Amino acid sequence: MPRVTVTRRMRFNAAHRVFNPSFSDEENNATFGKCNNPNWHGHNYMLDVSVEGPIDAGTGYVLDLARLRDIVEAQVVSLVDHKNFNLDVPFMKGVIPTAENVIVAFWKILEPAVTPAKLQRLVLWETENNYVEYSGD
């Protein structure tokens, strides 16, 4: 049976402050620049969730994209949309909320949730020019 990858794009808005509490103010400013704004800043994120698997003979799907949408909405988007990663998101507590750390946290949540498909890749767009990819390596 052929194995195919399908992708669903989700959108959410969230705020954060990128800083390390063990750094001085000067170190945080030098390292993180405007992303270290103590009054936070936000992004209109896009998250691409790709799952891979065999095509089901009965449905023609790898995973119904409506089901994938519902999983991602319930497990991730509903927890972060219009929230502050530093203050409001329990799974980011104590983690510097860079796009890199956010995408790894999303992977840990979504990987077991998409079975029987296999989570293949996440792409988190922080801006139209900046994104991170993660494949669970």
C-alpha cells in the first residue's frame, strides 16, 4: 500500500517574551533584542502539521484532515490561541518560548495523538519570513 504525507495548516495568535531569567538585563537585551520586550510582543502564527501513513482502502485517507484539524485544535491551538506562552501555557512553564522550543513542545503533544498515522513534520511560521521545522529527531 502506498504511504502518503498529508498536511493541515492551523492558525493561532500568541504573545511571548524571549528572555532567560538567569541572564542580566544587559545579556537579555544583547541576546534577544526586541524579542526581549518586558511588555511582551505577539505573532500571528501558522502551524503546518504533516502526518504520514498508508492510504486506508476503505476511506482513501491517510488520516481524515477534519480529524487531524480537530486533534490539533483540541490538543494545541485551544491551549495557546490568544494566550501568553510565558504566563498562560502550562506546558511552556520554565521554558524559553522561542519558536524552536514551542515546536518541540507541540511535537511531544501531537505525536501520540495522531495515531494510527505517524507525525512526520511540524512547521511553525512565526512571521511570513521566519519559520522552524521539526521532524522529531
